[in-house]
Amino acid sequence: MTVALPEVLAVLAGARVLLVEDNLVNQRLTSAILMKLGLVVEVVADGREAVERARSGRHDLIFMDCELPGMDGLAATRAIRSAEPPGRRVPVVAMTGATSPEDRARCLAAGMDDHIAKPIALGQLTSLLLRWLGAAPVSTPMWQELQTELRPDELAELVDLLRRQVSEGIASMRVRLAAVDVAGIGELAHALGGAAGNLGALALASQLRAIETGCRAAGAPPTEAAFAALERALAEVDGFFRARLPP
């Protein structure tokens, strides 16, 4: 189920994006789309300048073209990650026409978090932005639909079940991480992400999908920052439901 455009604008308004793109046409087109979605956009044309601008810590997300003159997007991302202070990780999204599993794996291995294919489709771009820029905890349209289909006590029971499943799942992921069971973490994140999505818990489902993608595409286990983001998303979703359902 898609999120209504006004809700998208409310979520994205004011977020700061660094666009790293050397092609002038692509710069102007992508910037125009991002600004229409309410984002504040800064544009640079090469990898070295991207690394310098990223050090300012002013950006909420970075779109990184992979093919850049001089320092390419992969090298720039590695440099950005090596310079980030502890506890800070700005999402970096690859913009590329190469979309094979091997290409995606190279992007993730360099420290990128996601990718979007060129030419960029508005629907795909909007979903990606919501995933990384603090999507509303629960989809308003889906919440309204659930309220018409289920009694409050039935909804409360489902929410309590999701809460327990995800809490236990996070503990299980940590155990599997200690056992270097990356595939198992990915499978668990996939199952929990589907359950969260069925209740419209967008923020929670997005964090779980990010963990799943890292495990499956690059064999990269979740970091402590990823676990912290997942726990924050669970708290946000839990707060949303507690404010609207009977105890």
C-alpha cells in the first residue's frame, strides 16, 4: 500500500541531501525532483569534493553516482566511512545503471546502504527516501484500514504479538551474530519485516529490510548502529500503537 503524497511531503520536508553527480542533465533533473519532494539539496560533481562536504556532518542522506571522474563513488564512500566519527553513519545511496547482484554487493561492500537504478523512477525514489529519512512509524492509510477490519482488542493482540516477536528477534539476531550466522540473521529479518509491514509499521519494516539486504546481498552482518536504529524504530511503532489502542 502506498503512502499518500501529503504524508510523504510531511515526512521528507527539510531533510538535507548531498547529491554527487557529474552529469549536468542528471544533476538538474534529480535536484528538481528532490526539491519538489521538499528536500534541501546540495550538489557536487566529483568524489573528492563529496568526501570534503560529507565531513561537515550537515547531510541526512547522500546520493552517490558510482561513475565519477577521478575518485569514483565507491572510493568516495569508503573515504566517507573512514572519516565518520563513532556513532554517526549517514546513509549513502548508490545511483547506478548497473543493477546486477554483483554490482549491488560491490556497493554494499564499499559502505553504501542502498541503491537506486538509473533512470530514476519517482515511485522508487519516494519509497527509498521514506526508508532512509525517518518514515512515519505507521502508515496512516493502512492504520485506517486495519481499524475498519478489526476490533480494537484484536488489533491490540496483534500489536502485542509483533512487539514480542521483534524484541525476541533482536535478541536472537545478537546470538546469531556472535555465532557468525549472517544468513540466519537475514532470514529472521525477512520474516520480521513481513510481519511489521502487514501491520503498516513502515519505520520498523524499513530497518529490518536494510538488515536483510546487508546480510543477503553482501554477507555483511548488522552493526551495533543498525541494532540501535532497529530498537528505536520498534519504540516509535510501539508508542504509536500504545497511544491509540486499549491497554
